[in-house]
Amino acid sequence: MSDQTPPGTPGPEPDPGGPAPIEAGQAVAELQQLLLATENITGFLEQVAALAVKMLPGDVSCGITLRRDRGTTTVASSDSRASQVDEVQYGHGDGPCLRSLVTGQVVVVEDLVDDDRWGGYRVPALGHGVRSSLSLPLHAGDAVIGALNLYAAQPRAFGPAEQLVAQRFAGEASRALELAVRMAERSEMSAHLQAALASRAVIDQALGVIMGQNRCTAHEAFELLRGISQNRNVKLRDIATEIVTAVSGQAPSDRPRFP
């Protein structure tokens, strides 16, 4: 059985008792709103997983797998079924979502009852109520950084129409995820810069105290401060804080002063 569903294979009829799937354009707009409104990447991905299941009819679950330094992990899921089925694949080292992550290809399982591509994964996944699935790679530039995994309780849930909708959504999700990662990196860099500036402000105050007490240059004051830090094995900022507090009777301000 190939990874792609044969052309012309019909998907299941929408469940008349369930909510109508949302339109692709609406999903893209919601992704953009989520990116602006969510404070962290984990929260953003949880909302992406919840939005993905609204795109398709039927009893569908979604899990999002990302590469990590020491392997892969499910960082978000629409429900426990998705996360449990993902974990089954991690335990066996193979499965549709891992295959999509490794190959960068869309992987379709029409009916797990008849699909023996992943022997150890098949029976546990059926036990969790999964009959069909669709795994789509998530890209950041040229690299595959994760996979969007859709699981359905009914067989042949992902025909050509459903695959097209899901692929478009995965493409938009990839772009949003890449932007979210960049925003997080910049936020982290900004936090590091603010911390560095705060430390610099305290150290500058201590240097002023040392220069006044020893009638020395700024360079000589810094060398003296650094020598104390090394001898006592205490951070430079902590030594500076002690000096300023001892002279002024209160903790130094950590706000940098600009002209």
C-alpha cells in the first residue's frame, strides 16, 4: 500500500450530526489571530491542533509532532487519543507521523485494519479507536521540523478533497509556526539584552564608587572589581551590588541611564 491515497477515492460523507467544517479561508484568518493573541508557542500549537480538527468532518483528532534535540515529541494535541497514538509510534520508532517527519512526504492510512506497514503500531492504534490517518510535514524553510497528524475513527476519512484541505492548512500552519519561533527567539534575545543592560547599570555604579574611593581611572576600577570577583568566585554583578549597597545603604538601581 502506498503512502498516497489513489486519485478518485471518495472520503466519508460529513457527519450530519456534527458541526460543519470551517472554510479554509476562515482557518487561515484564525491562524493569524492565534499567532497575534497567544503568548507562547505551546499555547499557539494547542490552538492550531484544535483548529485543525474543525477543518474536517467526522470524528477527527490532531496531534502535532516536533523534532527535539534528543528525538521527537508531541507538543500539542486536540485530545488524549492523538497524543496516545503519537506515543505508540515513538515507542516503536515508526509509524505514519514519524514516516512523514523523516521523508517530508504526506502519509495516508486508508484503513488501519488492512494496512500492515507499521506492524508494532497497528494493533495499539486500533485499540485507541484509530481506523485511518493523515500525516503532513511541517516545514521551516527547507527543513522539516515536525508533522501534523490527523486521526479518524472511521476508515477512508481522508480522501482527495480532505487531503487538499489538510495540506493547505499544514502549509499555513508551517508558516505561522516558523514566524512564532522567530518571535520567541527575538523575545528571548530581548530578555537577555535587558538583563545585560541591568547588570551593566549596577556595575557602572560600583565603578563610580571605586573610582571615588581610590582616585583611579575607570579601567583600574574595573580591574579591581574583576579581581575581587575572581578571588571570591562571585559574579561581577553581585560584587557590584554589595559595594553600592554598602555605600548607599540601599540596593542599586538596575535601570540603565541613557543621555
